[in-house]
Amino acid sequence: MTLNEQYVLDAYRAAQHGAPAPPVPGTHDVAVYRELREYRRFRAVVAGRPARGRIRAALRRLAPHRGQAAGC
């Protein structure tokens, strides 16, 4: 059963019992991603690592700068 099918079934059951309908799938996704990002930043600070830009800094170390040939 897909997510949408489950939602329709739950909404139907809620309507039959007079209960409020469940939230539409994907309604709170952005908030969840933001909370996850904040949690990971918090854990990084507690562990003594930089909280921001770790991936970008690693790529900057590995990749040559723009306008420069590799090995220069």
C-alpha cells in the first residue's frame, strides 16, 4: 500500500468516526529537515567539531580552485 493510499484510508476511517482527518503526507517535511539540521549542528558543537561548512571545507581542500590547473 502506498503512502497516499494509506492516507486516503485513514481519512475515510476518521470521517466515519467523526474524528479530525490526519495531516496530508509531506505537510511537516520542511520543519523536520530543519530540526534535523539544527540537531546535527548541536551535536557537532558538543563534540568539539565545527558546526558549519564541513563538507564545503573538505571539498575545497580536495578540489583545485577555479581558474587553476590541477597540481599547480
